Amino acid sequence: MPFFKHLDDLSDITDITWNDRKRLGPLDKASQNIMRGKSSFTSAQKEVFAAFVSGLNACSFCYGSHAAVADNFGIPAKTIEALIEDIDNAPIASNEKPLFHYLKKLTLSPSKLIQEDADKIFREGWSEQDLQDLILIGCLFNFYNRLLDGYGIKGNQAIYEFGGAHLYKNGYGVPWFIGIIKNYIKKIKIKTINQNA
């Protein structure tokens, strides 16, 4: 169970951001722009980056949810697991491997990043804008990993699949009227999870 009384075992990130809308509400728009905005990276690639960072951080909620989104885009969880285990031998294109090495360093030892880490990316044909997009995704999910784990939200496979399908279909935008329909959404979530159980 989460650490806060207003949360329960069905809670997700929106239960945190809605409870502190003034400070955390802008995250919804930023997440939508970063994860679904114009980029050289596809939405599928971005979801793999998100799941990879979350797996490195052992954030069960974010890893499970974003591995599920990636799966909806046709990227199997085994690919992400292989990346976490050994980037160089993972079944991805060789020009993507420096991206994951950069994300790993950004996540686990950011102060050790050097120009050569960026240059390895540029030598594979990626641009400075691509690197900026990668950094934003890495930073966003390092933040979200710590936010979810800090609140004690762990989730379960049914919630990951529910959230994964929602993010795949709808993206990251949260409508202004979410507070009004929050209880309705919770009922749908419970019904969907129970049907899939």
C-alpha cells in the first residue's frame, strides 16, 4: 500500500499530480510534449527509453507501465530486459546503442558524463536535438521514478496493462476536468482490471 492516506493500491501518477495540482499539474503538458511531441524518435522508441530508465532505477510502477506501453507499440518486454542486462548484446540497431549507454550513465552516474559520450551519439548520425530529446526523457523518468517510489506506489500487472493501454491510445495529456471524473475513472479501472483478471 502507498504511504499516503489519499492513495490506495489502484493509485497511479494522476492521483499524485491531481492532489497537488498547482505545483504538479504542469507535468502533464510537459510529459505530453516530451513523450508525444515532434521528434526523430518514434513514440515506441520513447517508451523503450522510459522503461529502460525505470528498469535501471528498479521502479516497478514505471517499468511495468512503460514496458506495457512499449508492448502496445510492438516492442516486447524481452527487448527492454535485454537492454537493462547488456546494452551491447541487446537486439536493437547498432546506432541506438550509444543512446542507451548515455541514458544509463545519465541515470546511474550523471556527473561522469563527458563530451565523448555525446560524440558517440553524434557519430551515429543523431543530432543535438535528438540528444536533447533523449536527455529530457531520461530526466523526466528519473523524476517520475522517484516520485512514484517516494509515495510508495508500486502497482501490479493488471494496473500496468490498464495504464499501458491508456497511454498508448491517449498519450500523456490530462484533461482539465479530470478532478470531476476521477471517481468515474476509478470505477472503469476497477471494472477493466476485474474483467482481465
